[in-house]
Amino acid sequence: MKNRLFLSLFTLLASCLLLFSCSVADRRDATTVGEEQYSPAYEKSRPKGDNLSRVSDGDTRAEDEESDEGTEDNAEESTEEPAARMVIYRGHMQIQVVHPGDTLQRLTSLAKSQGGFIERTNYEDQGRRVVVILRVPVAKFFDVMDALPELGMVLSRAIQANDVTAEFADVENRLKSARILKERLERLLNTVKNVEEKVKILREINRLATEIETLSARSKELSDRASMSTIVVQLSAEPRSTSSPELRSPFPVVRNLNPAQRSIEDRSSIKAQKPDGFFDNTDDFKDGAAHQFYSPDGTVLRSGEVENRPLGDAAFWKKAMQIEFQRRSYKEMQSVALTNGHLFVYRIHDGLNIYYYGVAFRITDKKIQIFEAFSPREDAYKKDGAKMTEFLKSIGGQP
């Protein structure tokens, strides 16, 4: 009995290996079928038609024109359809624009109008460079690539196509073979009584389950990439000019202000008021901690002071801060004049999240006192917004 079971198992495994070897024999590596930089030849080389993900090879079989004398050619024409092609298209374009944030909205609308979506957005250099990954139906790939230059000046352009027909067919064949073998082993497991044999069969079933999961994921990935093409768009702001308000502040104290991080090391000599419900971190703050007071919702408050260099009055530093925050595309929500100072509250939208940043400054002797407040989320600001303003006003100097 034991020998017969082993013989059955051996026969089953051998047949499976035969199925695998047949599928592997048909496997071919995916090849790059096209990659080009943007050039006048682009339009001439562009494939025609909308069905780009499945380009037919066509029927390449030639009819036999020679026939024996006195006989008719009664062979029926083959009705078998040629194998469909699976091609993964990927595009890249770098575009120089005036305001990357505003252009991103137009780019989002373009993707939606073509049945696509924004897969990911990365912001760099305070929003002056935005990298956007679009996913659009492959039938609309070239339409979107043709529309992108309308957003600004194209600096670079590239298109790549990968033919994954053979790889997809191979994965599907291996997946089918693995499922068949797993089902047979599961049926065999019900007839086996010997514990050692059961363990061996279970080990093989588990291995096949892992392989099926891996092959299924790869098949899904190939199908997804072949149906929805990828376009990477890099939006870069125009170079700053010396007369532009986007010129980066020449004053380190203003240039280094960061809503989420402490940039002023010396704590303010003005005693800051801790709002109710906030935790007091003053003792650690003097030793370099990032926040002086903080709420359970993540709102952070801090105070500091720096030398008044270059020597400027309240109007001078107000203008310097306004120019810097305008360059960063912060939206001004509140502006309050103080004696020898000013108070601002800004709304910051990075495309994915919304933050709130408050800053108040006041000139005292040869120092600039600066209080900062940062709320990391919309809901946190709704709870802590009034207390943020209360803290900022504790810098003094109200008219």
C-alpha cells in the first residue's frame, strides 16, 4: 500500500513538472519595444489607433499560390485570431511653469477628463518643484502626452514601451499548472493515512500556495500596468529673478522659520503664557527640545529671540516676513498689528495635507522676540486655533 501511494505521488509530481517545463519552454523575456526622447520624429513614429495595450501581430501566414494542375484549392481559411499584445507604456515630462501649485490643479483636471487619476504627488524646495505620477488608460496615453505641453515650457520628454506579452502568458501558464497540482495534492491528501506522507504532501501544498500567491500578484501587476499607463510629470517653477518677491529672503532669521521645526535656539526673555489644556515643556525646551508647550492634538507652541540684525523696525521685518511667506504660497488667514511688531496666522496646503502656522514678532531693545504656533491638522486647528492666537498675543505690544 505504501509503495502504491508513493508511486501515485511520484507520477503526479512528474506530470506537474512536465506542465511547468512546457510553460517555461515558451517563456520569452519582456523586451523594450520603444524608448525615445522628444524630437520632431516623435509624431511620425507614434503608433496609430487607440487600442495600444493590445497591438495585433497580424496574420503573417502566406497563402500557397502553387497548386497541382487540374486540382482546386479547397483549404478553408483559418479563423484563429492572432495573439494579442500587452504593452506597458511609461512617459516622463519635465515642464517649467510659473506656479507649480496652480498648475497641479490643471494637471489633476486633465487626468480626470481622460479617465485617469493622480497616483502620487511629491513636493520639493518649498513647493517650487512638484513631481506628479499620473495613471491614465493606455488608449489615452498619447492624448495626455500631447496635452501636457499646454501647461508650460517642456524641458524634457521621454516615452518607453515594454512588451510583456510573453511574460504574462508564461505567468498565467505557471499559475494554471500550480493550481492544478495543488488541487490534485489536496485530493490525494484525503486518501493518505500515513502521517509522514501527509506531512510531505502538506509541505508541498504550502509551497504551491505561496507560489500561487506570488504569481497571482505578478499577473495582476502586469495587467494593471498594461491597461493603465504611467506618466511622471515634474513641474518646476521659473528661475527666481532679483526683482521678484519670490527671491529667497536674505535674512537668516526669516529664511529659516519652519512651521514644524524649531529654528531659533535662544528662548525668548518674554514670559510666554501657557494656554489651558496644554502641556508645559519649558524645562526641556531651554535645553533644545522642539516645543515649549503642546496639546494632546499635536499643536506646538514655542518662543525665541534673536539679534535685530540688520537693524530694522517693525515695518521692515513685517515686509520681510510677508515676502517670504508669499514665496512659500502660504495663505494669510489673520494679520494683527502690534506695537513694535505684528502677528500673522497662515494656512498651508501642500496638496495632501493642511497645516496652520502662526508667528508673532516684537522689537525690544536690540532683540527681535518671536513666538510661533503650529497645528498639524485641520481638526487640531479647530480645537486649538483660539489658544494659538492667545499664545501669540502673549508676546505683548497690543495696541
